[in-house]
Amino acid sequence: MTPTQRVEEYANEQAFHKYDIVDKQNDLIRKYLQRDGLNAVRRIIEIINEYDPTNAAGRSANKGERFDAMWMLLGELDNRVVRLRASADGRQAIEALDRAINRMRAAGYGKKDQHDWAEHGRFDLALTTVHDAKGVNATDEAIQDTLRLKYKIRLSDKDLAAIVNWLISQDPNYPSWSETDLIKDYSKINEAGNPAQLYVMKTPDRFYEAYNEFKRQEQ
């Protein structure tokens, strides 16, 4: 299969096998799509553009579910492979998703006290994907927590944003440097007495080295 065909297959998996928990096809396709990176971004954008809840044609033929697959895929790529905003293709994908969110707003989605999936869940998660792609995403937060827990380096949100912008300028593929582990942080206990759960980098050294290089250049 070509990257474009894999994107199409991923969209169809979300449309037709969304609730099939024993179907491993989705995971397999995702693995290869991560290797593809942004090679099929044009098809991703086309599927995003097909979804328009302001008219019946834009909502028909599982266009909403296929749209869900695309913001999920863009989030995966931005968090695991390459920062979208670092390339012209990635920025075009963010812009396409932004336009789709504006169409959803025009259709009345995203208001308070809405419980329908499309109006509430789809809108909120697509909006979060755009917000993260433009700024600090979950991988960046994992870097922040990794530096705090392993190296006793506390970064403010402002400092983190500055380091993220620097990392993107140096190597936009930094999300692929390491996988993450879900751990319990006993330094943060909630009211029920349970530790916070957060993601940290499995192999953190490269991020620590990047932090030190950033500090040297900053000085």
C-alpha cells in the first residue's frame, strides 16, 4: 500500500470498525503511518476538507468519522513523529483542521451544555489537536516532567515553550527520540491520596543534552 492508501484505510477503520476492540488492523496501519510521516498529508487534508457539518452532504457517508481519524492521525504524528508546524505541509494540515473547526462553530458546535459526540467530543478534541500543534503538546509536557523527575530541573510553562520552539528549529523530529512510560508521581498527591499519573521519556538523555545546549546558547 502507498501512504495515501494507508491514510484512506485508516479513515475507513474509524468509520466502520470504531467499536471493534479485537480488530488489530487499526494498530497495524497506525504503525506504518508513523513511518510515512507527512508523505500523505495531501490526502489527510482532502478528508478533513470533506467534513462540513453546516450541510447534509458534508455530514453524509461517514464524513464525520473519517474526519475523526484525520485529527487523531495528525495528533499522533505531532506527538510521536514530527512537529507539524515545522514544515509547509504540516502547517497546511493545521490550517485545514482550523477551517474545519470554524465550520463546526458555524454549525453551532462547541457551545456549553452540549452532550452529542459531534457537538462536544469531536469539536473539543479537534480543537485540542490544533491548540497542541500550534504550541506545547503532550510530548513536550512529558519532556517537562522527565527533566523535573530525573534531573531536578523545573521548567516554567514559559521556559518550556521557549525550549520547544528551539527544539523545532534544531530537529523537528524530536518527538521520535524516545517512547514514553506511564508512571506514578508520588510528589503530587490528590485529595483522595492517590499519586498523579504522567508520561516520562524511556530514554531521556538526549532531551537532557538538548536542554543543556539550549541553556548554553541562551547565555
